[in-house]
Amino acid sequence: VKQVAFAVVSPHRDDAALSLGSLLRRLGRRHVRFRILNCFTVSDFAPYHSGLTTEQVTRLRRREDRCFGRLLGRSVSWRSLHGVDAPLRRGADVDIFRAPFDVTESNALARRIEAAAGADLLLVPLAIGRHIDHLVARRAAGSLRSTHAIAFFEDIPYAGTTAETDIRQTIDDAAAETKRILKPLTIASRNAVAEKDAIARIYRSQIAAEELEEVERAARRLGGERLWADDVAFARLTALLGGA
Ligand SMILES: [Zn+2]
């Protein structure tokens, strides 16, 4: 049963907002219904709030999400998939950008995404920068390619600090994994930097000056946000945006 137009696979609570905030706000104004699937919500990662327990951090990050949700009105519904994020799952000394990929993790996540999506169109992180949780999310969602249309999105802030050749390689990898030809879909916005900045500032437990600068750099480079969509996803998203 199709309950929503699409589901965003958000590795962490801030990824959908940071990477797709402009698109989601635009669709919110058009009353399109969509769902955000937060994958790894059990977290003690809050670099700008020290001395909190895992429970407190998990709650704090949920509050930040709710605050972003107010910008989306009734368009959005949320699902937490209750995954444990990399520093807790793999150990505090894990290098989250080099940790080896483990297919049992993505298989487990794929089943939860499938059960919670409520749609056969998925918006999926490219895992630019190769954060292990983003990579697990990409591979999990990609494994649903026979039943779901897919649009990959460029991960912000990482797209602001990653070389263009590495980004191209990541897009090629995602295309090969899903056996799809991916077309770029840019969500252009004249005030992209200010718009992203306002959204990023909601996530104070994750974002300070350094990250803000990376978010702004990504927004400037893209002139907004960019997705790489298969044919079906491209047609559907374009229609939802009003045929732009
Ligand atoms: Zn993330």
C-alpha cells in the first residue's frame, strides 16, 4: 500500500535536513506527503554538548529533528529504525570514514527500510565522504532496487569538502551497484547558502562554525541540492515539483 510519495533514507537525524532541506521544504509547500526514515538513531555523538548520556543525546537529536519538522508542516512523517550509530556499534575509536563495510549490517537495515518506507520511491545518500553509516544506508537501500525506484542525494556537509573526482567516482559506484543510469536533478535556489545555513543551525549538537562553513561551501558549489535519479525516480520527482 502506498502511503506516501517517497521515503528519505536518512542515516542520522540531521542528514535529510542538511542534504535535502530545500527540496523537502518546497514539497512541503506543495502538500506532498513523504516520510523520513532515520536509520542510526541510537547515538552518543554530540560533539558540541559534552557530558551527556546516550539516552540524553538520542533525545536531544530527536528534538532537533522535530524543530526542523515544523518547517515541513503536515507533509512529513517520521520513522526511527533504531539502528546503533557507528561509534557505539563499532567502538569509540572507530575511524568512521575508513571502517570496513559489513554486508550483514546493510542486510539488516534493508529489511527495516522496506518495512517502514510506505513508498516504492527512495531518496538515498550517496555516501560522499564514505561515512560508514551512510555507506551502509546506501547499500541497504540499493539492495531494494528490484522493487523500488531510487534517487541518490549528495551528502551535505561532505559534498562541500570532497574533490569532484571522488564525487564522480561515488556516483559511478552507486550506478553500478543498482545497475541504473543516473540523471542529475538539481534543486536550484537563489538563496541556497542562507537557506542551508538556517536549516543547519537547528542541529546545534552536531554543527558549529567548521561544519557550517562546509554546509555553505556545498550549497555554493551546487547552487542548492543535487540528486542522481534513475528514470522512474527522475520522472516522479519532477512531477512532484510541478514539472519544473
Ligand atoms: Zn550522517
